Amino acid sequence: CMALPRQNRLSKRKDIENILKHGKRASFPLFKIFFQFYNTSYSRFAFILSRKVSKKAVIRNRLRRRVTAWIYAHHQNFKKGDYTILFLPGAIKASRKKIYEELERAFKTISGDR
């Protein structure tokens, strides 16, 4: 599994805060997605997993890796923009399949092709 290319990472704190404050948001059972669409040639992603999700870094990192892997495979199909995914505590208990299904549904919903 590959890491997201650097250009597809949203790493500046102010960019993430900007999306959380001014972006659109959509809530799903396992996470919330904050997003803003831009007229760029690529999308950028950030993930927020607080200690509320799990006290164990190993578990938070596993969840982050799974989601990163899914996004790496699918991000070409998304509307271009910035996305921040904020995980909710229930996400830890979900199976990989369930997480992937939710991500699929979420990105279809926010792209407008339900």
C-alpha cells in the first residue's frame, strides 16, 4: 500500500482549520467530511483521529492507513478540492469493508452523484 503523494496531502494547519471553519460538511455514521471544491488539477486530503477515537496510536494509525489506501486507489474519481475527514469513535469498531462502503457512499453523496 502506498502513501498519498505529497501534492495530495493537506498538511498546513491553517488550510485544515480553514476547511473546518468555512468548508461544507457532511456527516456519516463513522466520520464527518469537511470539503471545499476548487478548480485545481488534484485533490488534497487530511485525516483527523483524536484520542476519543482510540487511546492507542497503533489503532488510530491502522485506521488512517486503511483510509489512506482507499483514497489512494479512488481519489482520481473525486471532484477536485480539499477534504478533511474527521473520524468518530465508532469508526474503530467498523470492519474494513464497512469503512470502505461508507467512504464510497460519502464521496458519491458529496460529489452529487448519489
